[in-house]
Amino acid sequence: MRRRTLLTGLTAGLVAAGSTNAHASSRRVLHVRPGDSVQAAVDAVDGPGWTIVVHPGTYREVVDVPADKPELTLRGASRDPRDAVIVHDNANGTQKPDGSGTYGTAGSATFTSAAPGLTVRDLTLANDWLRADHPDITGTQAVAACTYGDRTHFENVRLLAHQDTLFVETTALTSFDRQYFHRCYIEGDVDFVFGRATAVFEDCHFHTLQRDVTFTPKGMVFAPSTARANPYGILAVRSRITSGAEDAAYKLARPWVPSYETTAWPSLVVRDTRIGPGIDPVTPYTNMREQYPWQTMRFREYRNSGPGAEITVPENRPQLTPEEAELHTKAAYLGDWRPRA
């Protein structure tokens, strides 16, 4: 209910997938307006370097950008990401219409991209599936965006969901795909930034939601599943973490070691970031499975501030040394790729 209230009325024009085609205004630019389908515009792209401009409206559909649409830019027509909203409501446990089973976590995503060189900017991507509306479904992961592909760049994007909001994935178990998120707002409750990619979050805002449960922790912000061979996992730098829940109700992270990649060695660095009181400062990390304790993972912090960053039990908050911190920067993680704002 909360998510639907948030999205309803933001902009006019509720649009279903399969509606009229987007309008082409000039070479390699497509415009999507209320009454059009974003997916139809993606399907119309026939080579690298296209731009799709999404005009103000709420587009209720699933959007999938395949790998053969490289260097695509998908952007809102205004600079306010609240003006153009792409939203749907599938969950992991939602039955597919054809009866072939459920969607699974990745399949639940409102927006999916495997295209290299993708840029998404000035948009809202949301999954408004709610647990309370579906008490019969136990697979409650409901992804807003699932991003594959090297050189994925999100700029000024709002990502809204509850469990597993943003899946930063790679094209293969052996790939170290790089993703960069700048000035993005990401909210959720359980593991709402997770995955295997080399992902840098700079000047981003992470917000933990109030959750109607009696237990704590109510959730975790990060759940990296970095490959052991990858020196870099998730990096959050110069960002902030706020909460709509009570103090200390959330953990900063837990490691995810998938059953299909038991050699994973999750990596997370949070540095130069303000952490609000919603994060438990005494025990900010927890385990997903006891056989993979967080203490054995690559979890580090550096120069964080705020009540949720207070170091009361040093062994519970491993810190980088200044020398180690020089190895955990945007430039180090992204290598020869320099995304432009």
C-alpha cells in the first residue's frame, strides 16, 4: 500500500506494455510519451548509440534491454527523476501467466539490462509489489532493476522497492562487469543492494524503510556476492544512509554466497559516508548463512561519520588503513573507464 500511494499521482498517463510505438524525432533519438511503451522503443533500437527520451508519465510495464543494444542511453525528459516512472509488480514467487513457473529473483525485475555501455539517467525505476498484498507468496524478492553488462552508468536515478531493490549482476561468473551509480536514491529493506558486479556508488542516498515486523534486524542495506578472483566488489563513497525505521533496526550488510557460486568472497567497502542511527553501530554486520561468517569476508570501512558509524566494538567494524584506502577508490574500481556525469 505504501508503494502504490507513493507512485500514484506522481505523473499522469498510466501506460501498459504493448501500446503504441514510440515517436522518432531525429536520427538515433526516440521519444516515449504517455500512451507509448518504453519496451517498444527499446525494440526499435537497431544499433549502438541510440537515446530514448521518456517524457513525464507513469509507465507500468517490464523493460528488458538485451545485450545487442550497446551504448544505449535511457533518460527522462526532465532533470527530475520523479517525473518519469517505470514500474511493475512481479515478485520472485509470482506465477508466470503461461503457467511455466515463477519469475525467480532476477526475473521479477521491472527493468533489466545486459547491454554494455548503458546509461540510465533522470528516471524512477520501481517495483511496487507488497508482501502484505500477497501473504501466500514466500518468494518475496521483488527487484526494481537488474543490471548486467560492463560500463553500466546510472545518473540521478531513483530505485524503489522493498526486498532486493537493485541487483548489480555480471554477464557471467567469470566477468568483472563495472557499474557506476552517481547521485542515485535507493530504498528498500532486505538486501536491497546486492550482487556480484564491481559497483561504485558515489554521492548516493540509501534509505531503509519501516517494516511491519516484530524482530530485528529488519533488514540489511548491502549483500555483495563478489567472485573470489575479483579484487573489487561494492564501493560506497561520499554517500549517506538514512532510515525510516527505529534506531539500530538495520544492519549495514551481510555476505551472500550463492548456492551456484560457493567460492564467492563478498567484498564491500563503505567510506567517507554518513551513516544514520538506523544502522546498528555495535554489530553492523550479520550472516546470511552460518557457514559463511561475515568476519571471513572482505568487509571494510573508512572515515565514516554519523551515529550509525560509531565504533564501539572495534572488532565488529573492520577499518581500512590509509594505505589500503588508496586502493579502494572510484578510479581503482573502474579502471580505464571514466563515466561522465
